[in-house]
Amino acid sequence: MATKKLRMTLGLEGGKAFMMSLADPKDGLTKAEVTTCLQNVIDKKAIVSGTAYPVSIKEIAVQTVETQVLA
């Protein structure tokens, strides 16, 4: 069985990175759609990690993992 995750990495003030993921992104999701949402998060300072706010989008990727249960 394969599972998918949307992985989003944001650059923080001070140069560190912050990664978030969402399970089961919709099929056909585009980079432009995710970029628009993440830019809103950055502009509104909707997320903070410690005392640092995101200032840039570093990476957007869909990760697919195949799991096989051993018999």
C-alpha cells in the first residue's frame, strides 16, 4: 500500500528551516497552488517556530512511500 505526503520546507529568519507535511494531498495539486497558500502563511506570519517566522519557501514536494507488510 502506498501513502502520499505533501512536504513543505520554509526558510526561517536566521537561516534555519521548518518542515511541515500533510497526509494525502489531492491528486493534481500544483506547485503554484501550494506556493500561493504558503506565501499567505508567510505574509500573515501565521506560523512561528520558537521565535522565528518563515521568510521564504525552500521546497515543495510530494513524497510517496510504499509499505509492504512481511508475512
